[in-house]
Amino acid sequence: GENVEQHPSTLSVQEGDSAVIKCTYSDSASNYFPWYKQELGKRPQLIIDIRSNVGEKKDQRIAVTLNKTAKHFSLHITETQPEDSAVYFCAASSTGNQFYFGTGTSLTVIP
Amino acid sequence: GAVVSQHPSWVICKSGTSVKIECRSLDFQATTMFWYRQFPKQSLMLMATSNEGSKATYEQGVEKDKFLINHASLTLSTLTVTSAHPEDSSFYICSASRAVGANVLTFGAGSRLTVL
């Protein structure tokens, strides 16, 4: 099956700085890559996603890039704010029916 | 928007008892539901994929007889942890997909199971 690796496991940045989280996947058939934000004790929330026919997608302060050849994709958060502090998960799916998650990145934005 | 309700949000039980967790899609029909387990500060581990009207597909290493999944209707899937033991204590989260290959997942709020 698919194996998704995520780095770093923890990340601390100063407010206003950028944060980058990277994921790699193993299954070349994977074609959909969502990113989820999970606040403590709450459900994961989809924040952005990208499909394999696109190399980059941006939504305000959040962007995702995908390199199909290298099988890696990254989440970029610019102008970070304290409310961005949470655990972020990347995921990969080939069928749209099974999603495999990365190990998570705990992001702390220091005011 | 799509809403998935999960119940109970927290359950404490004695070792050896069975616990049922429900996952309901409130405003859409979910052909597929997924069950995940999450340990503190760890990732979501896919346990099984539940399709309405058919047997669930379990991930490698997940005991089918331990974690019984039933997807009796297009809006309800249940996870029963049978003969629960302290090591089964965890956060269980379900998610639902509107259609096959729909890609977008909607998550339930999760159920925290504590086995004494």
C-alpha cells in the first residue's frame, strides 16, 4: 500500500515568518493530495488540496506544491499567525476512496 | 456543507466490555466511510474502509474480529470494539465520502475511548 512520510514532526516559527512542511509518497498511482489541519481534540479540517495534474495551488496564505517525478509535495504557509498553530497532516489517495496520512507536523507560531 | 456526526464523543468502559461507536452523515449519503485510530500526538491510522451493504475492508494488522464494522445504510456506519482492553484506548475518528472516488472527506469529531 501507500506509504506517506512527513517532515518535520515539530516546527516552531515566529509570527509573520513562513512555515514549510514536506511529504513524500511511495505509490505512483496516487493522484490526490489533501492537507488537513487538526486543532487539539478536534476533527481534521481540509485546508487545501492538489491533484496530480497541477504543480502548484495557492489559497491566500496557504500554498501547496507537487513534484510527481520526485513523489513529494509541500505545504507552505506565509505570514504565519498564532491561530495557525495546530497539527497538520498530509495525505495521499489514488482512488479517492482510501486516504493514507502522513505522521503529522505540530506547528507552533510564536507571537 | 457536509456534516458527519460521531457518537459518543467520549466513552469510558471496563476491560472486557464491548463499545459501539456510531458515525452518521447528516446531510448527504455516504457510500463510503472510513475509520481511523489516532494515538496522542500521532497521525491518523486508517483501520478500515466501510462500504454500504458490503463487508468492510480492513487494513493490514487490524483485527476484524476485534473491530467490527457495519455500514447498514448510506448514512450510518458503526464500529464496535469487542472485549475492549486498556491497549484499545485511543481516539477513533470516522470520515465519510459522498461518492466513490469523490476525494473530499468529511470527518466526524472523533470518539475518545478509555478502557479501564
